[in-house]
Amino acid sequence: MKGMVPPDKAGKASGQCYAVVHVPGKNRNRFSAGAVKVVQDRAAALATASPDNQKYAALVHGPSKSSEGQLLYYLLDWLE
């Protein structure tokens, strides 16, 4: 995918996954691993999300290791 760091081969689950992302708003397309909680499926992401607490359900890709050595997740889609 253009603009994405290649998946980390040493990572456990590099690829597409459902998650809850803790961010101030939905204006970013990549997130540090500390802001992402991977969940089992779409229903779990939607059930865990809390927009009032800045926690949003999303479909993400990752983790990928950046050139600075940080683990990142990339937004594929916000879930509603």
C-alpha cells in the first residue's frame, strides 16, 4: 500500500485487524501502537468503542515498524 511502512516480520499479527483507537479525533491515518487496542472482530470493536472518551472502532493494518523503530498501525476504515 502506498505510503505504508512494510509490515514488521518479527511482529505477531502484521496485517489487517479490527481495533479500538484512542485518538483526539478521526483526522489521522496512522497511529502509534500505544494508541491501538486490537480486538477479535468488528462486533468487539464496535462494542468497545466510546467516542465520548475518544476511543473509535476501526479497521487497521499493522503493526509496521517505522524508520525510527516505532510500531505503527495504518487506518483502513473507521467503523460505524
